[in-house]
Amino acid sequence: MAGTTNSSTHPLLPPTTEDDPVAWLRLLRSRRVGPATFHRLLGEHGTAEAALAALPEVARAAGVEEYRPCPAGVAEAELAAGRKAGARLLLHGRPGYPAALMDLADAPPALWALGDTELLARSALALVGARNASSLGLRMARALARDLGAAGQVIVSGLARGVDAAVHEAALEHGTVAVMAGGVDVLYPSENAALARRIEAAGLRLSEQPMGAVPRARHFPARNRIISGLARGVIVVEAAARSGSLITARTALDQGRDVLAVPGHPFDARAAGCNALIRDGAPLVRSAEDVLETLQTPAEPRLPLAPPEVSDPPGAPLPAKRAEGAARRDRATTAALHAEILSRLGPSPLAEDQLIRDLGTGADAVAPALLDLELDGRITRQPGGLLALS
């Protein structure tokens, strides 16, 4: 099952100057500034310092009074904690940052890394699956990880119970990356603490969360986009019909990655998600050879998951600074657009590009309105360019 190409209408631009890491982290950790908003602000203002200076006015234009960016002391404390743990901070667009993530619209602006960052430059495959995996599922996961690792692939997974732990263990000799939902220094779940330390010594632990952050439920879908984004393809070993592994598979397709699946018995609920993926066109995996053969063969054209959208041409100029744009926009028109956006969103996520098509309004008008609503706390951005009501 081949993924669609990334559908963002907002190309990521590298910063125009070398920002101080403190300013970078301050902008990223500021209230209501997620990855997509971070990239937009950096693209509009050129540097993190300039974006921080503009942020209170941007928030005021969105109806948020007395907005204060993240204090410098918070960012400095995070950097100090990273140094103490021996972690390396990888900034988007800078040396050492994973090239595989650079094409993502919601690429993490910063990643903390503990271990061998050279693994990020190698070809990688992600293996994911059930936490309550069957014994056969775990055997299959270990065999795939071991054999794909021996074939030169770095194995990426999420350090969870079940399949994740099995593939990290089996791939440790050849190279494995554990993408964590909490801080890179927070060993979760506790039963995998010893494995996490071994990965730090012989592989790599990676996280976009601040040092010391305890994983929350909302962090796991965000973590999953990094797992799939780092990999050429995602192999799902066991997954129920509604599971985090299928979220990873969907995210992989949205990112243009391949998705493959191991079949299971029709009566086993833990295999329902994998069997559904295969039914819908995902290549069936019986061995590492199946994976390598599939990824060497160009995928057949498939119907896109959503109708094609009109994207900004490469190099298209981003909107003018928000503070200037807000003064020019008619307040009644802006309020009407805000209301129309809110009327089309609900608790179930909707792709930003689909929303723009539904509105019949240009992206250059919708994007500032979305930023207004996000800073006002009325909508949230989710991995894969999705939007939902807060």
C-alpha cells in the first residue's frame, strides 16, 4: 500500500539565520505553538528571535490579550537538563537533523537524541504492532527485525510493550531507534527501562518532548508520526481494528511511506487491523524477503486517500507578517471566516487541505484564520495535518 505524497500547502523553509537554541526552544515551548505553527511563524518572521518578538501581537490579533512567550529560563533549564543527561539537541534544518523528516509539514522543530545519531542517516524501516501481541506475533516481529537489520536496515519503533520491545531487542545488534512519547530521559514503560538503557548504549532514543516530560495520551499519536516519518516503510505485525498501530499506518500513508502487513487468523481480533490493511491493498508480509522485494519494486498507482488538492508552487511567498495582515483584514470578514471554519470542524479530525477545499477560499486567507483560532485555543492541530475543535 503506497502512501500519498505530503499534501501540505505550506512548504517548510529553513531559518534565514542561525538562531540561538534558547530562542528556538522558547518559541517551540510557548503556549499554543505546535510544530505547524512554529514553522509558519519562523517562515514569516525569518528567525526565532523575530517570531518571539512578534508573537504577543500575533496573539492579540487572534483575540488573546497579555500573551507571554515561554520565559528564557524555561528553555535554559531544558538545555541544562539535556546536557546533564548527555543528550544532543537536533534542530530542524541543521546538521544532524534526520533528512527523512524534512518533508513533513508537521516535522518536529527540535528533537532530543540519546545514543548513536549516525543511525538517522541510514535506511530505516518501522515495525509496529500490538502491546498484547500473541506468541506467534512476537516470534514474527523478532524474525523480521533480526533479518531486516542484518540486511542493513535500521529498525524504528516506539519502545512500548509487546511488538515494539520485541523488535528493538532483536534489532539491537544491527541498529535500532526508539521514538519516545515522553522525554528522552523518561524511561516508560518501567518494564522496558533496562531495554531503554541498552538502546541508549547501542542504538538511539529520540523524542520531541521536553526533557523530563511524562508521556500523556495525546503524545502517542504525535510520536507515531515520527516513527513513520523516519522510515521508508511501516510493517504492521499485529493490530486490532482500532489501534495505535493503525494510526501509525494511516500517518505513514499520508506521509507518502509504504505500509505492509503481516496476516493473521480471521478469528484473532489482534490481527483484524492487519487483515484489513491487506484487504485494502497493503503488501502481505511472510518474511524479510517479502519486505525487501516490495520496497525495491515501484508501487502501482493507487487511488489517493483524498481528492487531489491545489498546492502552493515551490518557493511561493508566505503571507505577510500577521501583525500587518491583521490590520488590513476586514474584521467582519474575518469573524465570518472564523465562524465558517468552526462550523465545519468537530471532535473528529479533518485534513486542513480538505477544509480549505470545502470552504472554497484560498489557503492564503484560511491559514491566518487557522492560526488565530489555534492561538485562541478553539482548534487543535494533530499529526498528519489534521484539525479538530479543542
